[in-house]
Amino acid sequence: MAAKNPSSAPRRTKKAVSAQPPMASPSMQTASNGNLQEEIRRRAYELYLQRGSTPGNESDDWLVAEREVLSRAASAGHSA
């Protein structure tokens, strides 16, 4: 019985990961909420300016803005 040669074993390669944008929340995917992403973008920019325009917290700004805008949209939807 021959010993297996490690160099002859099939190599496992890493799968390529495609860079896709994050999934939008369900409320952002509906046509009736058309400009939510634009509102979030504007609010995130306002937060950036309020912080003194210092880079490094873009993700935090976006998440805070998203939470605020989606919360307002949900409140407006419930009160209508």
C-alpha cells in the first residue's frame, strides 16, 4: 500500500466572494417609500456636518440616519 503524497492531494481553493451592496430593508424596497434612501443619505450627511466633517464614522452616521428616517416613515404609516 503506497503512502499518500501530500503534494498530490487535491488543493482546496477559496471561493470568490462577490461584493454586493447590503440588502435594503423591506420598507426601503417598496415603491411607495420611493425616496427613503435619499432621505437617509441626506440625514447621514447632516450628521457628518454636525460632527465637524471629520471622516471615520460614515457607517455610524448612516445607521443613525437610517434608524431615524425609517422610524419616521413607520410612524407616518401608522398614523395615516
